[in-house]
Amino acid sequence: MFPVSGYFGTMKSERNAALVMMFAAMVGLLLANSPFGQPVLYAIDFKLNLDLININITLGHVVSDLFLAVFFFVAGLELKYELTTGTLSSPKRALVPVVAAIAGVAVPSSIYAYLNWGTEAIVGWPIPAATDIAFVLGLLAIFGRGMPKEARIFLLALAIFDDLVAIAIIAIFYTADAQPTWLLACISVAIAFRFAEMSRSKDKWLIRAGFGIILWYTVYQSGVHATIAGVLLGVLIPATRAHGVIAKVQPATNFVILPLFAFTAVAVVIPTMTGESNNVFTGIFFGLAVGKVVGISIAAVIANQLLKPKDRLPLGIFDLIPLGLLAGVGFTVSLLMAHLAFLGNQELYAQAVLGVLLGSFVAMGAGGALLWLRARWHLKNKPRTKKTKSKSRSAK
């Protein structure tokens, strides 16, 4: 089997990349809430003059919409491999993260809806549904050394499916000007790229870059979140080429794109709530910190147990609980939904931002701690190989 670590380099380099990303996030949050916060936020919100090609985008969106699409491209490649020839190649196994992702959206959204039913704040029901894939994979790399490789595959698939659901929610409920013509253009470009990828041309990278830019542009113009272009491009490349492609893209995603993304995503002023009602904050906070782990862990255990023993993922409830907690790290997509939901209500928006930040930090802290403990347990109880036993005998 193609090792998971081969996609993003060795575990050591992946941990280093995750540490750099977390450091960038911490710097972004501190700077945004420091005396230098206004210039930093102004720079992130600076609008580029690209009216000639009908693009209305800020520097922050260049990172979150364009650069992050490259990360989603890599994630799409890995998911394609796992779904075709890897751990999730069995349709039954692949259903486990899909079912978990659905529950990970339904339970947090239900908590929020219950607390805000009948009020104007109900429009924010999808806010706690999102999972920030870049952050959760980085946290897994830092705290999860020793976890079964299936843990990363499960979390990757879960986060991608979760984000796809979140993007669909944005497209359906928060996009007033979806463009069917551009959606058809996306499909046409994707089909053309698939045929081009099957050719024997020596200029593969030039073809991929060209089609990638065109696909991103068509997705952007369609009104759908543009990072979906990266996932589409990744799944359209044959799985046999995944290793070579990822090895070349990996350094840029790990040490340039993800730190930039982390910095801009968490560079948010921590608001103060001045109103009496705090159900928006409560719904989002408990949705992310509690709803995610409850929905994901229970659904994944049930779905896994319904499979035949030979088809089950080797993950138990004590593996799935910390993974479910990590999935409660919402950040980028949750903040985007909060902005779209409460565009005209600053008080509700402040509650939403505070709920996303605190809920994500609690999920990050609790998930990281439990994951570290569980990883230590796996390392301690890992079966000893023959090579290890022979070394022990020679040492004696």
C-alpha cells in the first residue's frame, strides 16, 4: 500500500509544517488585537483592482480563495487515491467518514437551531457545521504521532466531505446570484482537463496549471466558493500519479500557503458582546465544542460496527472522540458563514465571531490533549515486529 506519509513528506516534516502554521495563526491573532491591528487588518482587507477580468477580491481572499485552492488540490489527490486504491477503496468503508460528516453537520446545526428557533438569528444555523481542514490536519500532525494511519485518512475524508457540505450550504442559502452558465463552464473545463490529463504530453505541469487557473476562474464566477476548484482538479488526476504530483507541490503548501492562510484566517479582532441575548454565541460555541464530537464519534462508531469485521476501519471510540473534537475547529468557513448570515447586524455578528473563536479553541485544546494521550497509548501498545525483537535479543 502507498504510505500516507508519502503524500506530504515524512511525519517529521509534516509536524514542522503544522507547527509553522500554528505559530502563524498565533501571530495573526495577537497582531489583530494589538496596537498594530488596524494596519494589519487594512492590508488583509485591501481590495485589488481586477475589474477588467470581473474579479472583486481582497488580499485576504487571494489567500483563502486562490492559494488555499492549491492545498485543496493536494487534499483532493490524496482523497482520490484512498477512494480508488487505498484504505477507503471499499465503498462500505468510504461510507464511514461520509456518515460521520453528515452527523457532524446535522448535530451542531440542530443545537444552534434549537437555541435560536423563532428569532432572526436562526439564519446562522450552518455556522457551527464547518470543519477547517487545514487546521485539523495540522493538529493531527502535531499531537497524533503514533495514531493508526487510518486516523488521518478518516479525518481527511471527513473534513473534505464536511467542507463540501458547507460549500453547498453557502451556495444554496447564502448565494443570491448563482450563475448556472458559469457552472456549466466549470463542468466543461473539468471534462476537457480530464481528457488532457490522459494524453501523453510532456508538458503536464503547464497543462495542469493552465486548466487549474481556468477552472478556478469559472468556479469563482459561478458564485460557489472557489476552493472547490482545487478538489475537482485533484480528483480528476489519475491516482497512480498522485505521489509524484504531491511531492512537488508539498513544499509550497506546507511552508508558504498554509502559514499565510493561518495568519489571515485567525487575524480577527476578538469582539465584546454588548447585548443581552447570547444564544448565537451559545449555539455556535456548543455546536463546535460539543455537537461536532457527539455527532461524529457516535455516527462513525455505528457506521463502522454495521460493517463486516474485515471491512471495518481499525478505529475505536477512543480514537474517534479526539478526531471528532478536532473537527470542531471551524475558523475560516464558520467565520465566512457568520459574515454572510449577519451582514446587517453587528451585535449578532460579534456573538458569532466570539462563538467561533472560543468554540474552535476549546475543540483544539481538548482534541489535541486527548489525541496526544491516545497516540501515546498506541505507541505503548504497538505490536513489536520481528526486526525489533531480534534487536532486543542481540542487545541482551
